[in-house]
Amino acid sequence: MKYAHILMAFASELWAIEPEKLAAITSFLAMQADGVKFSAEDIEAKIAPQTARAIARQEGAVAIIPVRGVISSRMNMMGNVSGGGGTSAEGLEQAIRAALADDGIKAIVLDIDSPGGAVLGTDEVAQLIASAKGTKPVIAQVSPRAASAAYWVACSAEEIVVTPSGEVGSIGVYTVHDDVSVALEKLGVKKTLIGAGRYKGEMQPFAPLADEAKAHVLSQVEAYYGMFVDRVASGRGVTSQAVRDGFGQGRMVMARDAVAQRMADRIGTMDETLTRLGVSRSVPAPSGRRSFAPQRERRALDL
């Protein structure tokens, strides 16, 4: 029964997430609501990969903070269905603030692999990252994707680096209204909503969505989309119209094209990014590639 309530909560959420991922989560919740039981391994396979469990760590003077799986304000709703995966926007803020306050940390790398997530709480993280400019460099390392809310977070970083096979984008906001009135009618069930307040209950799923309610929801979606676009424009140093007219227009963009369209700054792996920041890696550099000289390492750490 608890999953049925979670499924209902999905209908009232505003999302900045890849539609395919949200469809997979919704389908999973629907099966749970129907009483289908899954093992922990099944949950991992369907919703949250093992990488979503990554924890923040420090290498040299660089803090590496993971942004993995579905992003949500506190992840309370997603915790039970994602096998412990996903990213709490609140927790992400705390981790970034702690790294900014730590004198032993010279740079921050956001290790991003996320399909996006809920709108609420995301812009606050992006704003925090933007405010860090001039204090400590924050680099968004996309390995391999930063979609929607994840790109919302990444766009405020001082630099966006995408792994060669990676992609970024899916800039957009949407929500879903489920009208289950016909299904209930077939079951012989008639729901009557009793409440106070002119618009209280206008999004209830037991009847078709009225035009006035649809217009209101659309205005919210447009407002948050505008917030998303403006944040990307500010972070990437372009106009909001340039973001609306380009930047994938809701689609994901592959690494090379992302750099060409100014959605990202360079193509590179996590190892390459850490090397640029002066972190000595335990794995030897490939033949033909020289490691940074000590002087260059010190300059990188002094960013």
C-alpha cells in the first residue's frame, strides 16, 4: 500500500529527468503497488546501479563528490525504491559546503552520472556552486551522463568535462497527471473528493484534468523551465534565448557536440581531470603521455 501512495506522489511532482528513467521508476512502483515483490538485486538492476552508492572521498587536495542516480530534495521518497541509490540535493549541498569550508581542499570535482530528478531543491545546489566561483574551483566531471537536473547542477561549475563517450543535456521540465477515473469505473468504484479551498484537489486523479487546472500546471512547468534555462545561461555565459534555441532543446547531446555548442568545456576522463588538478594517480600514465611536472602540479593546486 505504501507504494501506491508513492505512485500518487509522483503525479504531483515536477521533474527534470530523462522521460525513459521516470517511466522505468513509475513502472517499478506500479508493480510494487500491485504486490509484486523484488529482491535487492532486482531493485538494483531496475532502478539504481551499484555506482549510485558511491561516497564522497578526497584524493590529494581534491574533494570528489558523487552525483549519482536520481536526484531528489531529500530522497525520502526514493530511498525505499532505489536500493539506497540516488542523490539527496540537501546532502549534496552539505557535502559541497563542507568541502568549501575545509582549508585542506583546494578544488572540488563533482563526479556526475545521473538521469536527473526532481526540480525542487536542484536550483539551490546550482546557486551554491555558482557562489563558490572565485573561492575554490568546482569542476563537473560527467562520467558518462548529466541529464536534466544533473546538468542543472553541473552548469554552474567553473568547468564541465565530459568523458569521451558521455553526454549532457535533456534541458526541460515536465509533470504527469494520471486520470484513473475510467479504470475505477470499470471496477465499480466511484471516488468523491471532499475538501475546502477553491483549487484544493484540482489535481486529483479520479477525474479528467480541467482546463483551468491544466493551464495552472503548465504555468508552473514554464516557470521552472525558465529558471532552469536562466541558470544554464548564467553558468555557461550565453543568453537564455541561446539555451532555448540550442543546447539540445530537451535532447541529450554527445560529448564532442556538447563542447562545440558550449554546453561543456572539454572532453576528458576523471583520471585526466584529477591529473590536471595535480593529483598523482597510482595507475601509470599510458605510453607517450607525460605526467605533470612538479611546478605545474603546484600551480594546479593553487587554482
